[in-house]
Amino acid sequence: MPRWTSVSRCCVLVGQMKSALLEIRDKFRPDRIIIECSGSAFPATLAFQIRELERETDNDLKLDAIVTVVDAENFSGYEDTSPTAKMQASYSDIILINKWEHVDDRALDIVLDHLNTLNDLTPKIKCDGRDGVDPDLLFGVDTKLFQDACHEAGVLGEKVHHDEVQTVTLLKDSDTVRVTAHRYHEETCTHSHPPDTSVQVHGDGENTIDGGLLRDALAAVSKETIWRIKGFVRLGSGVHILNWAFGRYELTRCGEDEEPAEGYSLRLTVMGERGEVKRSISKFGSTMGARTS
């Protein structure tokens, strides 16, 4: 199965998504393919490529729907500072309201008011907790968005290429933690960028991460400047997938035959506000017992 692991998608993965989709079609012939983008992604660049595949495959592969999931608990405020959040809400066939049960009626009304200001035509559907929504509501939409790539690109202009998000890759093995900061770009980007910057953090030589220490470190992460932390951590009970967003996190145990973090006790990607991520995540490294050289 193809895996897309790079963060800077505009410079590395141009054309690779189309190749991966064709490989999935030829090997597995699935009824549906669901592409889950990062929370900071703008769907236009992916939609353009799928529209091209429609023509190239005579509709054997076809764009069905663009669905945006809104975190009701954390959306207010973020939509005012993030052009991407505005574009995601504006260019969607369906908007799912998640975590609405965690906010009061007034706060939910504010979120809905903001969404209706951005897009008053797209249906807004509240998720039923972890049960989500009926899949029949999401499939068979036959979206009309991004049918004319040239027209849409002209309408969006410079907004397609945004630079509001910074990502940091955090690696820890028995000897060092390497922190690499990347600039985030869209797939349509064609210009050159400055090289990534790296900082080495020397670890304590342990092969596993202490669960209590990890919990305390995550509790101290700022959800105002850090938006997502995803990756793998090796605890005493085995390798786990860590998924952190806006102060909440989950740890999911990997299967016995999986070794996604081979050679590392910690491998995470951190996403957040540009210019603030390295400073904010430095406290996380300090709590984990790391030092910068």
C-alpha cells in the first residue's frame, strides 16, 4: 500500500498522489477511497489532481465529495486567524460538527454563525460522538467543486499557497533527538525554498518513553500555538500511535507484527503556528529529559 510520509507536500509529492491512487485502483479495486488530509490542508490541490484523473481514466476514478470536519470546541478564534480554516469551510460539500457536545448552546451557536458567514449553502451535520455520522450521508454526493481547475485557480489566486503552518519532526533514539523545522507548502508550489533547519537534542540513552512523563509533557503543551502532534512512541508496553490535538490525546497500541518506530523511542510530527512551534515544543523536549546542544 502506498504511504505518503513527507510533510512538505508541494515540493516532494507533486504527481505522487495520482500514481498512488492508480496503484490502489489496479491492485485492490476498492469501491471508495478516502483521503484524510491534515487539519491545515487546503483541498484544492488534491481535488485538481483527482479531476485530472477523471479525464485520464474516463471517470474510473472520480471525485465524490469534499468533507470538512470542524472542531466545535476549538474553532472559535482559529477561524479568524487562519486563512486555511476559512477556505476549508468555504470549499466543502459537507461540514461535520465534531465535539459539539463539549460546548454549551451559546458557544455552538457562535460556531454555527461563523460557519454560515463563511458558507451558508453547505449542510452542517453534528457528529454522534465516536459513532460519527451515517456513511450514506457522505458518499454519492457527486461534487461539483473544482470542475474547472483554471477558473478555480484564478479565483483563489495567492490564497492557494499559504504559509501559516510550521511543522517540526521530532525523533528520539538511544543517542539523540533531532528536531527539523520545515516550511509548509501546497502541492501547486513551484518556487525554491530555503533549506530546512535542524537542532540536535541529546537523549538519556533509554529505549522506552515513560508513560507518566509523556502525559505530563503533553499536558504542558500550548494548544494556542501547537495544533497537532502525531506519530509513534515506544512505551514499556510496546509501540503506540500518539494523536494529540488541542489538549486531548489518544494512544493506540500497534500490532505485534508492526514496527513503525524501528530505531526510535519517539517519532512525532508537530504542527502549529508558524514561528512559534520550535519555541513552544522546546518545553516538551525539556520535560522529556532532553537538552539542546
